[in-house]
Amino acid sequence: MNGRGRVAAQPRFPFLKRSAERRRFSSGNVEMQRLLKWLEKPIDVLFWLGLVATFFMMVHVTIDVFSRYLFNRPLDGTNEIVAVVYMVIIAYTPWAWIQVRDNHIVAGMFQDVGNEKTDFILDIFVKAFTILFLAVFSYQTFWAAVGQTRAGEVWLAGTMYVPAWPSRWVLPVSGGFMLIYLAVRTIVDIGRGPQPRKRVES
């Protein structure tokens, strides 16, 4: 022993280690991108379900108006069916589809404050808060749907009963898909890091 402290051995080619780490991360990022693409398929189905519901609601309401004013015989339960079936589907099924295209309403008052890193941190914070909200929303609406399904919830619509429990499942399904997509998207964004700002040409 010569009294000198031991020095930890350093890798001969450290850049090779960093390169391997980048390849592993890039491979994981590719898998996340594939998952996002796969999620877009059921999300598109939900969006088209909302479009179909919109079409049937317009037809239903149009027939009801004509029957009311031409034959003095309105369709029973139109208001209740619109409220419990059509509007629920139309309002919630496009959630995830809008998120895929980043078309949700955003407040841009802090967008031009700071630099790209500031924008990145703010964007991740907002997405994390939204994920938390969606998790609570999906959890609560799921158990509400379970309870109403077991009870066989119906609405009295004129002289008939309209089953209301199926539409209860639209909320947790729509919220769940948006939650999963946004969570994966956030992971991908964190992996990419801050991105250059998009220049808007006037």
C-alpha cells in the first residue's frame, strides 16, 4: 500500500454508454408512439359515434317538430331522449379525439412568458393536472354507472320509460380513453424535452 486512495475505474469509451442509453430510450419512445397510434383507433370510433348520434338527434327532432305542427301529434319523450341519450353521447365521446389533435380550449396568457423550457414545464404541469382531474372523473362516473346499471335507471318520457343507465357508461369510457391517451402523450413529451416555439407568420 502506498497510501494513495483508489480511483474508480472509468469506462474507456463513455460515449458508447451514452449512445446505448439513447438507443434504449429511443426504443421505448417508439413503443409509446405505437401505443398512441393504437389508441387513436377506438378514439376515432367514439368520435364517429358522436357524429351518428348528432345525425339521429337532428332527424328525431325534425320529425317531432313536423308531427307537432302538421298533425298535432308530437313524438312521446323527445326531450327526455335528447337529454339522456343524444346529448350525453355528443358531449362526451369527442373528448379524446379533440385531445389527439390538441384542439381543447387553452389559456395562452403565459405562453409568451419565459423561454422554451418555461413553456415545457408549464405544459407538463397542465397535463399532469388534467390527468388528475380525468382520473377522479373516470373513477367517480364509473361507480355511478355501476350503481345506476344495477338499479336499472330509467326516465319517464310521456307514456313510456327510457332506459337511462346505458348512457351513464359514456362518461367513464370517454374520460378513460382521454386519460390513457394524455398520460402516454405526457410521457412522450417528457422524453422529448423542450421543443422550439412555433413561429406564427403574420
